[in-house]
Amino acid sequence: MTTPNASAAAVHWSVQGMLVEYLTSGRLAEVVYRDSAGQIRMVHDVIRDLFSRAGHEYILLGRGSMVSLDHIITLDGRTLAVSR
């Protein structure tokens, strides 16, 4: 897991803490997000990694999907507050 930098899409510390909790516990999460085609997707999976790439924050799901945090609508019913 990498430390987020001061970028255009910075993750709020409370969101960061919540994601780290999922990451370390290995528990299943319901992730509702908008894919690259604009379709809303819902998956039930574990979060394997949280990282920054090219100034954006991402999670890596257990099945290999990489999801940008700014595309996540809810995580277990809770809205993620990602500042821009």
C-alpha cells in the first residue's frame, strides 16, 4: 500500500482509515461504482490494495478489478467523500 500524496484527487483521512480497515481485515465489502462506460456496477469482494497512480487513488479488488476512488458511489452503503 502506498501513501497518498497531495494530488488532484486526495482521499480524506476518514475514508483512508475505513479503506485500510477493510484492507487489513480481509472482510467482504459491497462496492457500488461507475465503470469506464458510465454503467453502475455492484460487486461483493475484498479490498486487496489501496494505492496512487498518476495522481489518482485506486483500490484493487480481490478478483483483480482496479477501481478509482472517485468512481465509487458507496462502500457497504456509505458514501465515500473524495475531495478534488
